[in-house]
Amino acid sequence: MTLYNEIPVLDLHDFTKGDTAKRKAFVEKLGKAYNDIGFVSIKNHGLSDALSQDLYSSVQAFFHLPDHVKSKYEIEGLFGQRGYTGKGKEHAKGRTTGDLKEFYHVGQDVPPNDKLAAEYPANVWPDELPEFRTNTLEAYNTLENAGKSMLKAIAIYLGLEETYFDAKVEKGNSILRPIHYFPIENPDEVPADAVRAAEHGDINLITLLMGASAEGLQVLRRDGKWIPITALPDQIVVNVGDMLERLTNKKLKSTIHRVVNPPKEKMKSSRFSIPFFMHPRSDMDLTCLDSCVDNDHPKLFDDITAGAFLNERLIELGLKK
């Protein structure tokens, strides 16, 4: 086991455009990182600088709207799966104190005649910022494509057909989540244990995270040490989620991570972050792969579908009753 002081950087072009040797090396390095720490940084992921800048501009413009305007887009009954979720309403599994953040969910945009339209709520768009829709959907599609390539490499590493995940994630229940870690004018007025994002694992198969506007993300190494994660402007961070850990019987690690509070003098500053949570379709079977279960690695999880697992976690996070 390698104890990383920083997460490895890989070039996705080595897998998508490289020769046999480059593809093989990419898969091996990715597999090792996902065994040991569960995180990598990826270059050549498809997001252009212009799109990233336009996206952050429209996201920041939305979160700078007055609270009473933003609250128009918090739709009862959607359990936070589309539109706006207000400040402090989500907490990590096992906690009751809300995180110091607000966020917006953009999901799979399917036409009304698609059979998945009955399962996926329609997206909610802020009237005040028409560019928000354009920029978030373009980023959604770009990150989804990068995620599909990452899953092909993961499938090869696991000894599966390269196309194993293709049908499972086609029009999957993925979420783009712009997050605003809002300024705290008086830190002494928030709960003593309140943090920007308490330690947690992600629910999904993999998460693709654009570089945040400020530092704060930390990953728990397997020896119990927290290490800071900062992707360079041309990189995204891609980590294993709980669904993939479950599918692989913990062969691939869904590593605990958090966003810590800055020093008190910086609590009055905002932090923005935009993760893409890549989910499969809800009927995907998350039963542990036979190839990941043996005498030395007994089966650790009960059988469950992705949809049922997501529902359990939404309840644990306080988003669903």
C-alpha cells in the first residue's frame, strides 16, 4: 500500500487516445490509486477554460441573489434532487448539525416522452439567469462523457468487459451540484461543531470535481492522516463513491473526505465548488462482483439496487424523511 502525500495525476488522453501501452499504464496507475486512496487528478477531461469560467460566473451570480429569490427554486417534495437546497439543510451521515453550505442540483435532462421522465424530476431553472441553464447543462454533458471514459478504464482494471458500465450509466441519475460555502459574518454564532462539509463518503459510482475557488478539501489517508487536495486549474479530481466500493466489495476505496473551515479571519469569504456525482440508472444491481469475493475477501454488503441505496442515503443525509 502506498501512502500518498498528494494524489496521483493522470492524463485521460493516455486512455482515450493513447496506444496499447499507454492505455495499459493508465489502467494500472488508476487501479493502484483507487486501491490505496480512492482519488486521482485527471488532465484532458474535456472541460475548456472558457466553459469553466462561464460556469463559475453563472453559479456565483445565482448564489449572490437574495435568499428570498433563491428560495423560489427550493421545490417541496423533490428532496433536494433538483433546484436549490438552502443553507445548513444537509448534514453528513451520522450527524445532525447541518453543513455550512447551500447548493443547487441539476440532473439528467430527458425529454418528456422518455420513459425515464416519470422517474427523474424535471430540472428547475432560475428565471433571473438564463445562462445558468446553458452553462450547467454543457458542463453536465462534458463531465458525464469524461466519467464514462473513466468507468471504461475501471472496468478493464476489474477484469470486466470495457463496456460493462455503458448501459448502466446511459441516462443515469447523475447530479451536477454547484455548492456555495457561504460567508460566516460572526463565527461565534454558528454551532461549535459546524463545518463546511463534515467527513463523508460520496454515494455514487464516481465523483468528478472541478477545481474549487478556495482551499479546504481534505482526504483521509488509510493511516488516519488527513491530506489536503488541490487540483490545478487544468485538472479535475475523480474519486470512488460508495456504490463502486460496494460493487467491488471494497477493492476500490470510497475514501472519507471533508471540507474544513478556514481560519476565523477568512470565514467571511465564500468558497465555491462544483462536483459531478455520476450515478447509474436506478435499476443497476450493486451486488458485489463475484471476482471481488473470495476466502480472503468475504462478501461485506447485502444485495441492493442503486435506486434503493440512494433512497437510504438521502434519508441519512436529512434530505428525505
